[in-house]
Amino acid sequence: MLISLCMTICGCGGGSSTTAALSTPAGVADFTTLDLGALANYANPVLPAYYDATISAQDNTPLDNAVTNKVATLGRVLFYDKRMSINDSISCSSCHQQATGFDDPLQFSVGFSGAAFTTAHAMRLGNVRYYQPGSMFWNKRAASVELQASQPIQHPVEMGYVSSVGGITALIAKMNASSYYPDLFAFAFGDASITELRIQQALAQFERAMISTNSRWDTAYAQVFSATANNRGLGTTLPGFTAQEDRGRQLFVGGPNNGGAGCAACHQPPTFALAANSKSNGLDAGETVVFKAPSLKNVALSKAFMHDGRFATLEEVVEHYNSGIKLGPALDTNRLAPNGVPLRLNLTADDKAALVAFLKTLTDTTLTSDAKFGNPFKK
């Protein structure tokens, strides 16, 4: 039974989380653990002081899709629902697993058939909202988080709703016939209409709510942050860090002409999302595609790195930046030496180990265990 609009106060569009004696519809309660009268907080997270106006300027949330508790809750259901695939076998969460920072522990993800694999490694989703201009996928082929949402659903390997089986239209018909989606869409948007745009908006809101602020690095940086300090205090020794971890911090933040590795020029603290003007990192000679990368938050939980998952350890990643960068048209200028050849950092073994130790301080187990980002399904 559809939720009566009289049971919500200013509920249209999911703009308010205020409810009046709202009960969870039977279909929603049958399939999920959701309590629609007690929503998780997605819209107003408590952020550290260093997530100030400077960081807000990096937020790619469009004005017409600000995060609300109702729509993000719907997005959570969509994200975990295997019924979003053609044979009810694959969800977004199959490839973006919470326990590993919302990426896939496999190099390539298994598609709906169980026999075919993707050709790119699944990207971590933490702090996805802090990359400008907001384009998605490694090759930036989707212009926004919203537009990204449809592509895996319609992919012939991933979720299987290709045009020959009816595409998104067929999926929407399936969702309309379910016992929970009409109610959830009515709850989130004010009426039960299920559209591709609304699916995109809900998934994007849920993903943008995945903000990482609870790593050991965050706890330490919060104690030294100053908006008026040189480089906002990023060059300050961090309390609670080991000597090795703090040496890794120095290498990460410092530029190559100042005894560092120059990592922060592209992977910007405190979000560790990619700088908007960053280019590629020289994985292959002659590379012409300008790849993006996810935030480095929870990078130590990953099992495969780069767009094709070619590296299996952080040590391999660090060695690439130390000695393996190759020249090509897409290479970022930060990875070039003054004479125009690929930069060689010539790091010692201790320095390479220190960088790895620092990257491990970016692990945020709050994000990887928070129930509001977990699977809401009973069956």
C-alpha cells in the first residue's frame, strides 16, 4: 500500500526528514530492515573544522540534487539490490564492497553471468563528492555521479539491462511490480513514479554521503589544523604518528624540489581526492587517455590498484611513482623532471616504506562499518 502523503510533513522530494507517526509499509518491512520513521543521517554529517569553505568548493553536488535523508535511503536500497540486475545476481555493492572501502577485492569484477568479467577495476567511492568537475569512471566518460549510475545497469557484462532486453524501461517495469519500490519512491519523492532520473539521483545521493573523516590521519590533523597557517597546517608533525608514518607524511606533502614525493599535488588532503586539473600518472608509454583516480581514503584496504588493477600492493604503487613513470601526451606535468623526462624520485627503501606506512593511516574503519552504508536487505 502506497504511503499516504498525509503521513509526512513537507515530504515532497525528500526535502525534509520530519515525520509524523510514520509506519514502514509492509513490502518495505518484509524485504528490508529500514524504519522509515527513524532515518539515518545522510544530509547533515558532522564534519571536521578543516572541511570548511575551501573544501566545500570541491563538492560536485549539483544544486538540484542535494543529499536528503529520504532520497539517500532509497539510494541505499538501490545500491544493495541484486534485483537491479537482469537475473537478480548482481548489485552495485557486489563490485563496491563496504568492507574494502567500496571497491572490489578482485582485480576485475564478476558480471551477472558469473562467467564474464569487467575490464577495469572497481573504484573506491569514499569522498567521491569532492572531485571537481565530478566526472566519473577512470576515463571520465560520465559527466556526473548521477549519469554514472545508469551505465553499470545497462552494461552487457555488469548488470545486463541492455537494449535488446528492454534496457532501463524493462528494469523500471520490474521495479514497479515489486512490493517495495513504489512505496520507497513515494516516500523519497512524493509520488510513486519510478524514472531513470530518480534512480540516478538516489544512487548519487547515497554515494555522495560516503564521506571519510575518521582515519588516524584525520584524528591527528584535527589537532594541528589552522585555516590561517602555512598550507593549512599540512606540513606540521602529526601527534600520535610514529617516526616512520610522519616521514611518510613529509614525503607525501612535500614537493620533489623540496625533498618530497609530490603526492599531495594531485591527491589533495584532507579529502585525498584528485585535484581537478590532474592528468595521468605514466602507467604506459605514449598514454593519451587522461585517467582520474578515486580518493586515497581506505587505499590500504584495496587489493588491486590503477584502472586495470595491475598492481597488487601499495609497495608496487610507490615503486611506480619512484622509478616507473613513462612518458606520454597525457602525463601530468608534476611527474616530469625539469628536462622534460619522467621524474625519478630515487627514494631509499626506508622512504618507500614510510610512504606505505603513511597511506595506511588513511584507513577509515568508521566508513567501512557504519550500518547506514551497509546492506539493508533481509532477503
